Amino acid sequence: MKNRANIPQDGKRIAINGDWELYYRYKTENGWVSLKLLHKNSKSKGNYWFGFNGNRLSRTKDRYLLVTKYPEIEMWVVKKLLESNLTL
């Protein structure tokens, strides 16, 4: 099986949950944090990109796909981000 998930070179891993890894990439000028979520053993989509503004995830296609297919992982991501000390 091909591993479609790539660890971002500019990222910092902030959480792990089984085959899932959450990476912080950078903060934008408008206060959003760029994030990448990897599903390391996915047979289809392994990379999910979205932002976080300190309260909620951005409304992107990847977030929609995540909520639709893995709602428990989306809740885990939000929980970890709220617990983290990311500078917003």
C-alpha cells in the first residue's frame, strides 16, 4: 500500500492519535494557524488541510470531508487545539 501522507518539512507535530498526526505549519497575518492532519495508513485521502482561529476550524473542503468520514477525529483535533498553547 502506498503511503500518501507526507510529513510537512515546515511543520511541528503537536498531537498523535493512532495513525493520525496533527501538524502546526504557520500563523497567518489575520490570526489563523495553518494545520495539516495526516492519516498515515489511509487507502485514499491521507492529507487534510485547514486552519484554526483559536475557536474553530476553518470551513474548508478537507474539514468537511473529515467531519463526514471521521467525526470523532475532527472532535479530537479541536480538543487538542483548544488544549494546546499555540500562539494565536
